[in-house]
Amino acid sequence: MPESISRKEVKHVASLAKLALSDEEELMYTDQLAAILDHARDIMALDTAKFAPTAHPLELNNVFRSDVEKASLDRDEVLSQAPASQDGRFVVPRILGEAP
Amino acid sequence: MVEDSLSSNAEFLSGWEMVVGLEVHCELKTRTKLFCGCMNAFGQEPNTSICPVCLGLPGSLPVINEHAVELAIRIGLALNCRVDESIFHRKNYFYPDMPKDYQISQYEKAINENGYLELPLSKKRVRIERAHIEEDTGKTTHVGGDGGRIHGAVHSLVDYNRAGIPLVEIVSAPDLRSAEEAREYVSELRSILVASGASDGKMEEGSLRVDANVSVRRSGSREFGTRCEIKNLNSLRSLGRAIAYEAERQVELIESGQVVVQQTRHWNEDQGVTTAMRSKEEAYDYRYFPEPDLVPLCPSKEWVSEIGSRIGLLPADRRKRLTSLFEGVESGSTFDQIVTVVGLGLDELVVGAVEGGADPRLALARAANEVAANMVNQANLSVEAFGELIKMESAGQLSATQAKTVLGKMLESGYRPQEVAASLGFEALDTAVLEALIDQVISTSPKEWERFSSGEDQLTGFFVGQVMKLSKGRADGKVVTAALHSRRA
Amino acid sequence: MTASTIGMSAFEIATLVRSKQVSAAEVTHEHLALVKARDGDLNSFLQISEEAALASAKAVDEMIAKGEDPGALAGVPIALKDNLVTRGISTTCASQILKAWKPPYDATVILKARAAGAVALGKTNLDEFAMGSSTENSSFGPTRNPYDLGRVPGGSSGGSAAAVAAKFAPIALGSDTGGSIRQPAALCGIVGVKPTYGLVSRYGLIAFASSLDQIGPFARNVKDAALLLQVIAGHDRMDSTSLGGPVPDLLSDIENGVEGLRIGVIEELIDGVSPMVGTALDSAANSLSAQGAQVEHLSVPAVKYGLSAYYLIAPAEASSNLARYDGVRYGLRVEGQDMNETYVASRTKGFGPEVKRRIMLGTFALSSGYYDAYYGRAQRVRTMIIDSFRKAYESFDVLLSPTSPTTAFELGAKAADPLSMYLSDVCTIPTNLAGHPAISVPYGEGENEMPIGVQILAPALGEANMFKVARALERGAPLIAKKLFWE
């Protein structure tokens, strides 16, 4: 059974989620997440091996659309909502690395 | 087409073996994107093929394009994979070219698994681990700094037209052992993708993109070395050069007592080197989990076999069909030509010409050389016109040189061979004219003729040359040679 | 205009409008006037779209003038939870990160409601990104309970629930991921429905937890709720998880009574409820029994694990669904030195504490090394719960439980302790995990004279039976004597 969560893990998780936490927030979230995860210990004790995981409540499969074109959005309407745009494209600050 | 760097590489690597596995991303030739009805097209105005779904707007949901699934299954079948039930996962990471900041991909259960591809020349079977469906990302352009590169850029511009275009990622086992093999693999894979109708296979437009996993080990060793993944391989040439460079780099490191660090590296085409992007120590945690907005893909056996029946002839069968036109492919060069012709999709041209009565060997050679060298104009050439040209050449109506020239003009203009030949004044010389020209040459070079007549065959070239000169290239060298020899007798 | 339409049901208003006894414009004006006069105290609306509402009303009246039928909701005012995407009308999710976002498209339910003649008055308050049970997590201030302004309306669809309870609109749309329609309906003394997963298209519902989210109706009576659900239900090609097949008829049998129906009271969900909620449930069971149903207690053992499974699954999906709020394409951007700093600055400023908490919880549950222990296990427990329900429905047509363990609590009472807040969803969560429908029906008053809701649960696509039982329950239910804050 894993330990619920450490401050170091909270820091790591915040960085994965692109959130900055103050020291106080780090402590607060560590306590709160630990309390929630501790509550979840009731299911850690269960024997769930015979149950397959359910990703989805529906028993549907093969839902398709046909390969038919639909109208695209108006570019100006879309870019009007963008924080910054230029030459029909979205502007972003410099990127420090290639995609992972 | 083997480059210098590759042959020197082979020597450099003596005592070493390189181990290469490839991940090939192939854009599928659908009308619309994977999860929405936006057009799947190259070269559109930026951000004009976008909708709430492919822009990842809040509230939007993906729905799978059935034709994309069909094309993925074609790829699986063409690569001898097991086609089975599969699900989609989300691969979570932040990057501005990815509208939802996760990519919908297949992770645990891919639609196609455990296949193989047979290399045409060596007949070696390269195992295919999986060929799964995923969505493409948008495109970023870097502004400011050093020539559009990411480093030093002031800011970047993002175009989402490409976001959501269907891809199949084909992952090979680490079965390749040289840069040449890697190139042969990609070249054959490309032919298969094009022949099955799944992709247009255009590496230059990015519809085929290759990442290579490269490691080295001492010859005879069974363990794998630490591998590096090379990204940004946009042509067969880059692929070969990058793999060769990377293997050398790794051998040098080890031989100088250092270790190879597992990392992702970027191929710099201009400088001919790979450079580190990041090391696996800072590996990203993608937090894969089943995509709740999509339901499983469960292709029925009937559907899969129906799809199978729609796949056209694959390259291996196309090569067989061409080979069968010859009484036996005695020389390696003929088979090389067959591989080239099939690889470029020119086999229908050759088969059609031969069916129309053209000489197989000549048709194959003209396709593998002249047509292959002018692929941009290949659409101008009809099977009938090509066949007629080959027949004119076989019949001696055109010399080899003339035939090549005519073929070139046909590819540019789309005209029939007779028209082109007439416009160039390439009327075949009739026998009387040819004999007269030979008389003329003999009379101007009596001494040489005497030596030739007494058996000095090395003078054949001299006389043929003289006749060709007088005929202004209209004479057929073979016909002239035959005429000279019969005169001497 | 003869009498006021304020307080009328959707059925009544549509009938009056279709028979030209009142115009859609008059109905709209009257409701807008009430909202404008009284919502300052309640804060149920984040935005009133007066212009668009009057334009819709005019369109309805023009159709009627031409002798056309505008549909089952002709001229009926409707309030929309602000996580439903509306073209050109700002859609915020009560978050700073979407504060100024004007979407370029409409949610499917918006199109369907409009096509049936409904007139949208505006967008209602919610817990930011629908994460919460009190609507206190809105970044635009909390909504209050119309029966006691010192108390919460429940959440996350607290704005829609409060607006309907306060008679600002006869009907509203909300979304329910773990009880976000039913719990505020119970706390505000109205009817709220979470339909079968897949019955209503999610296209245009801003996702919280995709495998659990469903859009559903609020109304002041059971028939109106069935009517609105009938309008918005049905297959949508834009949603892969939308069910095919015909929409079940929810209205024809609604008055047919419960004679012979087998109704089970879930024992696990009675534990720990407040005394008056417990008493109300007994009374509800007796009422149904008196009307001819066979009512028995039963055990559905796995439901007690619902809360734990839910608070791993929902945050996990949310952590991924909310990644797209990154300051690139829309919404708030706080510029940093580079892309990564901009991501962090935008998200840190744009999300409130509860959203951050759930994003981190979900990120953790999916992260390398913990996936199997948390997310993977929660998914297996989900199967266990589905299995447990399946067994229950072998012997019962519908199940009964409280909707919320308590009546409405005071503002701020649970704000400091997230876990205690999460526990208020304990009765509603199992239904979402199973993908089943459930409805909350008001059943008199409990502690502090605040409303109590009784929940009726049904198997997948069991809505027709569910509504039949709900209507029977409504018929026998004690009324709420307490006055609304403005009455």
C-alpha cells in the first residue's frame, strides 16, 4: 500500500500540471491531498482482482463518422479570442525545447 | 546511390554492429481529419482548416473517421499484422502545437500488432511491433533569432491546420543493422503505404516522418547498447546520414572510454550532426489513461477481410509480376531495376507497355532510368505512348540516344513519341542513306578501313562515331555496327 | 396580459404561448424583470443575455403569428449553467481562466432547446469547472439559497437550481458529474435529473470528468423535468458516447402510478444522514408503499466505495480535460519569459484553489508509479459498483435513497475542509459511476426548515419508470412552507 503523498510529490505533481505553489500552498495541499487519499484507503483494502477496470459506463463500440468535409470555423472569429495573433496564426512566447 | 559517408562508415564500424529500430509516422490519405470534418490538405492558408474539435475548444468532442480506421487496417494487413480490438489513450504533455495539451493515441492495445516487412533485396524480415492510430499536431514557426530555429527565437507562431490529421505510427523491432538497411526498410515501407492507398508517402511534405532508435554493440554481442532516438529525419538521405553519424558517435564515445547516455537527439542536416535535445533522465511522465470521449474499436472479421480485398497489389507481388515478364532474372541489375520501378510505382507503366507488345527489358530499363529521373512529370506519360516509344526503339526507328531524348520531351509535354520524333527530325535513316554515309566515311579514312577490314575491332568505335557524326546523331549505333561488320566480311 | 406567468410551470407557459394567450416576449420580459430586480441578492446568474433572449422570444412569437408551432417549450424561459457553450455569449465555467471567452459554437443541448422554442435568459453560476457542492467555488462569488440567503444552494449547478427555485425561470439546464444537479435540486427544493450516461449529448458541455458528466434538467415539478429531458435527449453524431436508438417516451406513462413496482431502499446510503432526512426518506417509502408499490430495504454493498473511486477517477479525467487552458488559443494569458513560464503563470492565476486541488489529485492518481494503485484500482471498484447495482436491479425496478445527507448548510461551513465537502456527494456519486439515471424530488422540509430531496435511482435507460415513481412521490410529498427570500 503506497504512502499517501509527500510534499515532494505535491511539488512534482504541480510542476507536471503547470501550477506554481507558494510554500504555504504546498503545505496546505499536501495535508489536504493526504486526507483525501487516506480516505481512499478503504478501496486499497478491497480484493478487486476479479473486476476488470471500467473506463466507461457504456458498452458501445465502433462509433464512427464518415469521411465527409464540414465547414471550418471563421479564422477571424477564432483569432479574436486568442490572447495574441499575427498573420493568421496564434502567437506564443519563445519555446525552450522541442516537443517531448 | 550509396554515399561516401556510408561506405566509410562500414569500415569505421568494423568490430562493431549497429542496431536500429525505426518509428515511422505516416499521414493517412483521408479527405478529412481523424476526429472532425476539417479538410486534410497540405499547404492551406494557416488556421483555415480548423473547428472546435481540432482546436480543442472547451466542450468539443472527437468522433473517429471511419475511413482513417480502414486505411490503418490496410496498413496493418499489408504489414502482416494481427488486426484486433483496440482502444485510444490520452498522452498528456504541454506543448503549444497540441490544442488539447494531450494527444489522442493508442497505447496499450494498438489496432495492428506483430507484423513484419520483408526487405526486397536481402529478403530479410524486419518485425513490426505495432502500427497504431494517432492524431497529428499543429505546426509552429519560430520568429526571430537564427534562421527560424527554435533556439534564440523571440516568439513562435502556431498554425493548427495539421492538428488532428490522422497518422499511423509504424514501430519496427530493433532488427535493422545498417544505414543502408534502414533506408531500404523506409523505401519499401513507403512503397507499401502508397500501393495500399493509405498514404501519398511524400516525405518532402512531411506525410512520412521517421524517428530512428540507434545503438551500437561489439560484433557478436547479444546485448543491446544504450540507444538514442534521432528526430527530424525528413528524407532517405537524412536518415542514412544521421544513422551513420550517430553510430560513429556512439562507437567513438565507447572506444574513448565514455558511455552513451540515453537521450533524444536532433538531426542537423546542414552540419551533418546529431545534437542532444534532452536526456531520458528527465523523461516526461505522459500519464496515459483510456480516452473517455471515445469508445473501443472492434473491427469485425468481415470488415477486415473486406478491407483486405480492397488493397491493391502490394510491392512484393508487383515485383513478382514484373519478374515474371523475364525468362529468368539472371542479373542483379535487372532485379535492382525492378525494385526501383516498383518503388516508384512505375510498374504499371512497364507491365502495360509489355502487354502492348513492347520489349520487357528495354521497357524496364527506360522506366528505371529515364522515367525515374523525371518523376515530377510522370503523370504526362501514358502507358500507350510509352509502349509505342519502346517499340520504335526496338525496331530501330530511333537510336538509343534519340529514344532517350524523345522520352524526355514526352515527359515534359505529354505528346506521342511519333510527334516528338518528327518535330526533332528523328526520322529513322533508311538503309540506302546509311550505306551512303558508310561509303563516305570509308573514302575519307581508307587506311583505318584497311586495318579494320583486317580484323582490328578496336576501330569499330571510330567508324561508328564518324557515321553518327555525319548523320547528326540520327543513326542507330547498333545498326551502324552491324552494317560495318557485314561490309568487312 | 392577464395573470403573471411568474411561478407557472413550463407546461403552462408553453400552452399559453402556443394558444396566443400570452406572447413569448411578455413572458420573457416578466422573467427578466424579476431576475434583474432580485438576483443581486442571490447571484444565480453570471450573465443575463437580455438581447438574445428577446430575439429568441420574438422568433417564437413570429412563428406563432405565421401559424407555425415553435415546439414543446414555446416561449418558456430557461436558465443555462455557464459550462454550456453558447455562441457569441461568454461562457466562463465561473473561472478567471475563461472570463472573457466567447465561443464560436453552440452546445447541442442549446440548439435542441432553442429548436423547441425555449428562450434562454442567461448563464448561471456554478462551482468553478463544476467542481464543488456549494457553488462557493465560483470565482465570481457564491450563489445563495433562495430559502435562506445565509445558506448554500448546493452545487455545482447551484446557480441553475437557485434560479429555478426562486422562480426566475421555470426550467434550467445543469450538469451532473457526481451529483451536481441532484444535490442542489434537493437543497433548493426543486426537481433535478441526472439522465443515463449517453442519453443527452455532451457536445458543448465543458468537460469536468468525461466518463461521468451528463447534462440534465431542473424544474419545479416532475413533469416539467421530464418535458425538458425529452427535448434535449437523443443521439448526436458529434458525441461518440451518445446513445443511438429512439429516445424513451418519458411523459406518456408518468401519471400511471407505482402499483406493482418493486422499490428498494438502499441501506448503505441511509447511514450517517441527518435525522430529519432519515425521517423524510421513511415517509417517502411509506407514501410509495401506500400507493401500491412493493417497498423493501436492500443492501447494495459496493456503493459505499463510490466516494473513494469517484475522487480518484473524476480528478484524473479533469487533470487532462483542464490541460487545454494554457493561455495559447483562448482565455487568460499571463505572459512569462517563455512558453513554460506562461503556462504556469496563466494556470496559476486562472484556476481557483479547488480546481488546483483536483488537478493535482488527478495528476497524482495518473502519475507513473501510482496509476495502478489509484486510478487503475478505482476503475476496478467502478466495475464492482456496476456489478452491485446489476444484482440490485434483478429484484427491484428502482431504488430509493436520500439525495444529500443533510439540508443546505451555511456559507463557509465546509470551505476549509475539502473532504467534508466531498462527503456531501456520497449518495449521488454511485449513479454517475454506473452511468445510470437518478432524480431528486423535493420532499418537505428538514433541519432549519430547509428543503429535503429524495433520490430515485433506476437502471440504464430506466427513465420512464424513474419519472413515474418521481411523479407518485411528488403527489404524496409534503409541501415546502418556507417563503422564498423575495416573497
